[in-house]
Amino acid sequence: MLHIYCPHCGEYREEEEFHCAGQAHIARPLEPEACSDQEWGEYLFFRKNPRGLHHELWVHAAGCRKFFNMTRDTQSYEIKEVYKIGEQPSVVAE
């Protein structure tokens, strides 16, 4: 079981209290109505699934219900860092 640090609550909690919401740092198109169907579909459905470091969006569903980002190693499940929305990660892939 993972123990995840919530940057909003300021404490470690069990994995069951959290839900992964997918890849972090995805910019919404500035003018969605100007996107082609292919561009809009790629924005909605296509995400990276790397082996190694990955930045993910998480929510503390059974706690404060706030979203935050996590950098996690997808091979070892090691959590490298957690940080609030709007902050940039300090751990990045080479």
C-alpha cells in the first residue's frame, strides 16, 4: 500500500483516500471551437504512458477533495514528489 502525502492537508494518508485523474500538465486548447475533430479527439483521449517518471494528477477524494500533482516512477511505484496545481515539478525525466 502506498502512503501519499497530501500537500493541502499536510499529512500522509493511505492510498485508498486518493484517486488518480490521469496525466498532469495538459493544456486545454485556447479556442476549442476552432479545433478540428482530430485535434479535439487527441486532446481528450490520447495521453502519454511512459515507463519511468510520469507526472500525474491526483485528487484527495476521501479527504480535502483538492487536486494536486504527483511525480511517480511507473516501474517501481516510488513517489518522487507531490506538488500543488500551478507549481512546476522539480523532478523531471532526462
